[in-house]
Amino acid sequence: MNRIKNLLKDLVKALLVGMAAALAAAVLLFVSGLLFGKGGIGTGLETAKNGVFLIAALLLFLLSGMLIVKGKKPDREEKGLRKHFEVIGFKTAAGMAAVAFVAVGAAADFLQRYL
């Protein structure tokens, strides 16, 4: 029971970290779209949406490459990751970050479509 509790805690923590990174990237891309685009808020939202989806695609490409590689080097441990996550590994954390980026991109698409 304690392992399931730690797993859920780690998944939520990874999702929140991914969401924070996705929102920071979206805000940065939105501001750059406002400053460098000739349109208004619509251009900023489109820039943020496209950039966040591009980052999500790159994360998923990285994750697929990590899943294709079989085995694990015995001398390579995830010591730094264990400070933050007790149960999940780097692949799961990267997957949760990709899910967060896709969610932020979907929210930006929704805002762009209905504003």
C-alpha cells in the first residue's frame, strides 16, 4: 500500500513539474508571439500552441528512443532523480512531462479557437 501511495505521489509530482515547465514555455512563447508577431493575442496564442506542441513532440520522440533501447548500463544509476522521485524513473517522468505539454497545448488550442 505504501508503494502505491509513493507511486501516485511521484506521478502527481512529475505531472506538476511538467505542467510548470509547459506553462513557463507557453508564457514565454506567447510573449514572443505578441512582440514579434504582427497580430494581437491570436498570434501569441498560435505561437504558444505551436511551440508547446513542438516541444511535446520532441519529448515524445526522445521517450520513444529511450524505450527502443534495450537494457540498462550497470554503472549508470539515477541518483539525482531519486532525490525527487522514490518509485518512478526518468522515462516515466519524461512521459508525464510530455502529457503535461500536450495538455497545455490543448488548452492553448481551445483558447485560440473560442476567443
